[in-house]
Amino acid sequence: MYIYKTKLSSIITEIICVSLEVKVNKEWITIIFYDSSHQGRLHRHTKIFINNDLDVVDYQGVKQKGNQKALLTWAINDLKNNYLFYKKKFIKRNKDLLKNINIEKY
């Protein structure tokens, strides 16, 4: 899923959210998302634990140069290309909390 703001001229002005969600039991949980709400800089939010709403914000490895359209495209492609890596990391961090819980396989 992704959401962004545009001007009337269709120029992307802000990336609101580009997210990766996983289905845990019957609920979708966002485990990672990108936005550019802080000074227009694209950054990543990573959910660490399933039972806590806090996330880690970082810029490491996140594309910084380019207009908002290029950054939006980069964020979408990063999640498309690396979703299994992000999902496995989340499951590994939460393996004790996810015992006997059904996680959608895709």
C-alpha cells in the first residue's frame, strides 16, 4: 500500500506511507513503512515487537537523492524486492511472541 500528496499539477510533494504488512491470525500488521514527513527526507520505520506500537526510525540504506516521485518509486521497489527478508527478520525477532500463531505465507 502507498499514499502520497500531489499538487494540482500532479507533482508528488510528500510520501505519506509506503508500507509492508503481514497477516497475523486475522489481523494485518504493518511491520515496515517509508515516509518523507520529516523535512521531506525519505526514511524507514521498522516495527520491532508485535506487542508494542513503538518503531525504529532510520535512514541507513534509504535513497536520499532525487525528487519525491523517484523516492516513492524506490520505496515501492525496495518493499517489493525485499519483503521476504523484512518478514523473516520480523518473525525471527518475535519468535517467542508468535508461538502457536498463524502467519500468512506469501
